[in-house]
Amino acid sequence: MLSVFLILFSCGGGETGEKENPGPIPVTEADTPAAAEPVKLEPDLPEADFGGAVINFLVKGEQHHWYWCSKEIVAEAENGEPVNDTVYRRNRYLEDKYNFNITEYRSGSPESDAQKAIRADDPVYDVLMVGLSTGANFAQNGYLVNLYSIDNINLVQPWWDQKAVEQLVIGDKLFYALGDLNIMDNDATFATFFNKKLISDYAMDNPYELVRDNGWTLDKFNEMIIEISKDLNGDGVMDGEDLFGQLSEYYCAYALFVAAGGRITNNNSGNYPELAINTERTPAIIDKILINMGDRNVTLCADDYSGKYSNPWDELTRPMFKKNQGLFYTIGMGSCQEFRDMESDYGILPLPKFDKNQADYHHFVGTGSTTSMCVPVTNANLGRTGHIVEAMAAESLYTLTEAYYTVNFENKQLRDEESIEMTKIILQSRSYDVGEIYNFGDFVNIFGNMAKKNQNTFVSDYEKKEGSAQKQIDKLIENFSG
């Protein structure tokens, strides 16, 4: 979530009548109108002294890839890294203000650990920072508290992602929230990196200008991918030794579907999901996606090399991008942390629109890679938890998000002002879909499967899966409507 600041400027006035020109007047710093301090929006929380109480967060730990490990809740000490130091200072400020202590349990299997504690009625965890798919499973099983029922959590405030609130509510219940408290949702947002050297070497259109001119579409994306792909070593086989238009993974076929405006479900007027995937436009979107994702000569997918490498993302596709063997790399934005030592300049782009008639960009957030804030039913003090979580989220709007976005992301990893402009577009256009999070009918996986086979089988896939998907939706509505 991007911070929003209200800046007030003072303005000077003067008489309009003619006067003798007194000549140049020295201007001092005191005479110069100055911008007012940004107005900080404070949470509507009462004064409180929690008597040194401890609030425990369960977070993702070291069994996950290092950049999917939690870095947003606890920092043991300052170390010069902007995010770490901001988390440390945020916590110390709030702990002193309300007299409490924040701790975290770092788990390689937070889903399993949370489930064990909840089933045992153990109140060890006050807050769960787990993926959206895990939160959805927990909500279905009655493990989570409806956030609307918790005192002091105000979900209309800007430190909560309003698109997530709007699109993830079911009936009158919301069991997981994202916002400035968590920054792993930024890393989990899919985007397209591009290699500036290759753009220059092959005299290709400036991608930034394509975005500004509303020309960044799937057709243009495909054209550029096909144009640049080349068998560098002349062995007649396109593999890790060659130049590809796109480096990716099969899951990105779904991300491109979302980017083109596709959805599995939409919420109706009662905020309950209804199937929305079977439209006339869906097969046309898939046809365009398969032009790049289905062609092994223009897109190299890391998944195809899982048997050859222990981690083909770390050992193959990311190194290929850094070695100028991929024009585009479609992946979660957290990957940019891997490109800090890249010699060639790179930039970041939104995922392409379906065509020029599409009004807005849409960006998928990887539901397993992100974190969402959930409160387990075993929580022993909901009022205190709500107060502390709201305070942390509100303070993070002006501290943690700024550290991640302005200091860490803009200045350290991205290399030009245009990329900053593009990043704002991406983070302001994230999309959430209850149908994807609950994976009704296993619809999410049909896109990767079609890309692997390079066949548009949507019509038959939908016929096979519609019934089971509707049953899952009916069950979810029955569970949550009580």
C-alpha cells in the first residue's frame, strides 16, 4: 500500500497598485513560504496501558526462501537496513506508548503450527501472519475471528488495503486483512522486469513510453518477445544457453489472465462470490497468453527445469536475466532483491493490458507468498489485540511503507525514476479474487496447464469444473452466512 500525504502550502499575496520600485529585496529563509509539515492521520484509539503484556505473532520463518521470510513484525536491533531499523523503531515507540511487548514465533511451517495450537485451544498466538490461501482454509474451518467484530480495528482507514477489504469480504465477514502492517504483499505482487541493454541493442520500443501511451498490451508484449528470441549457440535447441523474450513460470499464465481483466469470481450485491470466469472474452485472453507462455521457443519457464536444478528460479532464470538472456522476466516483485548486483540496467513494468480499450491495470498478488493479518479464535484478549494491531498498522503507514518503498525499493534496487513511476502503477492496481484464494473448481491451475500443453482447452475445462466450483461456493456461503 502506498502512503498518502496531504501537503499544505502557504501562499503570499500583495497589493496591485503601482508603487515606486525599491530595487532588489534580499530574501531570507524566514521570508520564504515553507510547506507545512505533512498531516499525520492518527488512529482513533483510546489511551491505554497494557501493563507490559506480550502480544505474540506467528510469522514465516527460515524454511521459506530468504526473501519470503518475515521482516515486517520484529527486528531485534538496528543494523543499518532501512526496513529492519524502521520496524525496530516503530515497535519501540509503540511499546513505550502503550506499555506492551511484541514478540514473534518464526516458523518454517506456520500453517501447521497455527492449526495445532488452535485445535488444542492453546492461546499462544495472538496474531497469525499467514498466506491468504492459508487464511481462507482457516476461515472455512472456523479457526479465525471476523475482523469486523474486533474492537479498535478500523478497516476503512488507509493503512488497510481497501481493495483487499472490498474484494475479500464474504457477506459481512472479513477474516484476513492486508495493509501497511505487512510489506510482503509488495514482494508477492507480480510484475514484469525488462533488460534495458537488450532494448537498446535491438532498437526496440521504449517500454515506459508504451505504458504512458496506452500501448502496453498483450499484442505488443508478444511481438517484442517473439522478435528478440534467438538460438545463440546455433544448436537448434532453445534452452538455458539461449536468448528468450520472456523468463517466467507457468503460474504466470494466471497472473497474465488477471492482468487482462479476467476473474474467477465477482462478489454480488450481498458480498457473496459468484462465478465470473466463463465470459466470451476469456478464450480470447487465453489465446493471447499462449502466444508467449505456450511457446517454448520464446518463453523459458523455470518449472520445466525442476528435475535438472534444485531451484531453477535461483539457479537458472534469475541468473539468465542478469546475464542478458531474457528481455522480460515476469515474476513477483520480490525478485528485484536478487538483481542488486546486476551489471546491465533493468526496469520494471506493469503486466500488460488485454488491449487499448482496457481502462485499468490489474495485478495479481501471490496468495501463498504474501502475508495477511488473521486473528485466531483462541485469542485471549481481542480488544487489546485490536488496539495494538491497529496502532502498528497506522504507524507503519508513515514508517514501514516509506522505508520499504521510498528508501529500500526506490533508491536501492530500482535504477531510474521511470521504474518508480511504474511501481506506483503496479501497487495501486492490485487485484484480489475470492475464487482464486479458495481455488473453486481448481480453476487457477487450468491456466498453467494450458500453457504447458500450448492448447486453449478453456471451454471443456469449464464444463468439467463448473459443477464442483459451484458446490464449493455454495458451501462457503452456507458456512459464512450464519
